[in-house]
Amino acid sequence: MIYGHDRTIHRTKYVDVEVDKDGRVVAVWFRCMVLPFEQSDVDYDRAAEMRQAYKGHSPRKILAIEVEDGIDVLTQEEQDQLRGLLGKIEEARGRRIKA
């Protein structure tokens, strides 16, 4: 399943990492979807390396995330068909509103 693009309420283009007062990660979100995560404690050198990696670079923007939700996963062809159907529904709604 593709989550994101223009099919969500929010339009953020990054993940939001929530931490408690001790700095432990408690949640990672993309828009309204909570994401799985594993927290890794790193040493001083790795922390410095990662801070440096973000300096002077414009961050990439995340538009969508592909997620696998058990048996509800759609193939690419099924996703394309669903997008086509949704487009037709939106088109029909637009005609009714304009009429």
C-alpha cells in the first residue's frame, strides 16, 4: 500500500520522531501513520558523523511511504486500477457538483 502523496489530510514531507524527557524514542510518524522503528544507541563518533551529514544539505522530502499491511497489500497493478477508479469517482463527483 502506498501511503501519502495527496491522499492524506496532512502534507508534511518528513517523519516526526517523538522522544520522552530522557531522549528515548517513543513514536515515529509520517503524517497520521505511526511507523515501526528500532532505536539504536550510538557512540559519540557516530552521533557527530550523523549531525555532520545533515549540515549544509537540503533534506530530501518524503512524499509517500510504501507499507505492507499483512494480507491487504495490493500489487502495483491493483494500486493502478484503484487509482483509476478513484479518479473516475472524483470526476463523477465534480460533474454532479457543477450540474
